[in-house]
Amino acid sequence: MDDYFEIGKIVNTVGVAGEVRVYPTTDDARRYDLLDTVCIILRGREMIIPIQRVRYHKNLVILKLEGIDDMDAANALRDGVIVVSRENALPLSENEYFTRDLVGMCVKTADGRVLGELADVISTGANDVYAVRREGAKDLLIPAIAQCIIHVDVAAKQMVVKLLEGLE
């Protein structure tokens, strides 16, 4: 599963015609409009199924999948995780990163002092916050803003930060 990004989870069925209700786990739920097929991972099995129709209801995505024509067939997909490959992930803007690429990074200051390991990315609405796990201390919370994040090297799994006054 390392080559995939989760974009949703099948949580239920809709009606009797085989539609599935998907809870999107992606920042842009409308990304389903760009897909011709879905890759569903369920109980260790991978299935690629063409999409016939996509619609949206409240915070959910409703999918009609080819060959899933009744409630029983749709119900058999419940708890399936919908994934896309890295190649089919939405393109990132400059200074945007996939959370999975950030977690586990070594976080350092500009002078080379190691602060810890990036343990979590917290979405706050205004901007993300990086939780840096430190040995023997509480997690350090660093806002993901240009004033604090100097450099990110995904390949080397390293981040260089500038701590604003009062953060440490």
C-alpha cells in the first residue's frame, strides 16, 4: 500500500441499485470527477472497477460502479478503502507536500540542531501545524507557514525550520 494514497472509504450503500456511499479522505472530494475507475482495497484484495456515475450528497460521495447493480453487491464493498497511485494523485502546488511524505522526517533548525521527528500533520483550517516528537519533552508544534519552514527535502526526509519566538 506504500504506492497508494487513500482518498476515501466505502461506508454504506445507497438505495437498491448498487450505489455506494463514500466518505472522502482527500482534501478535494471533487477529485472523483477526474476518475474513470476506482481501486478498492478490501480484505487484502485489490479491485479496479469502472465508475458509471459520481454524485455528491452533503459531505459524502455517491458512486455507481460498473457491475455493482444491487444492494447486496454494493454491501459487499462496505469498508473498502479507495486508493489512487502516486502518479494519479492530484498535482501539488509549490511548497505543498503529501502528509505521508512528511511524517517521519528529521526536523532541524538552520544551525543544524536536531529538534526531533515530524510525527503528525494537524489541519487547523488556517494552516497546517507540524507536530514534532521530541525525546523527553512534549511535542513541539510548528505552524506550516513560510516564516517557519525554511526547507523541505522529501528525498532526504529532512526539514529545516526557523522557530518563532515563544514556540520552543
